[in-house]
Amino acid sequence: PKPTTTKTYWISFNSFETALEFRRQVCLDDPNDLPVSMEYMDRDSFDVIDRAGRFLGNTIKLVGTTSPIVERLWKIKLWIEALDIRGAATFGDKILYWMN
């Protein structure tokens, strides 16, 4: 059955082992409280996103993932990347990186 309400939590750990222990002790302790999903992101991935994805992340945080604003901006980015112009494929990412 689909839950009537949902919540999202962002929890970070210094190691994968700690994340596994958290999942075992907290998330798997009661079968009625199982999360829909749980992901692990290593430190390198976190650092790259922190350096290069802060603007996009904050935009999504502000307006939500289903916002027409995010959808429109993403379509513009993909349109630019598809142009047959030298540097177009990375232009959007460079702009996002600069905006951080």
C-alpha cells in the first residue's frame, strides 16, 4: 500500500560502514518503517556536487523538482548542448559552475 504521507531526510555519514549500520539499526529495525529508498554517496561525489551543483541544487530546493521553472531551465540547457557549435556541449555546465 502507498503511504498517505511521506518525508524526505538527508543524513550524512563519514563512512559507508556507518551508513550501513544506521540502515540496519534505524531503517530496518521495524518493517513498518522501511524507507522507499536509501542511497549512499561517497565523499568525492559530494565534493563535486558541492563545488559544481550548488546553484542548481538551491534552485530545486527553492521551487521544487516538479516546478515548471526547473523543467524550462533544463530544456534550455539541453537545447544549448545540442547545438552544432564548438563548446556547446559543455557550455551549460560551465555556466552552472561559474554561478556557484
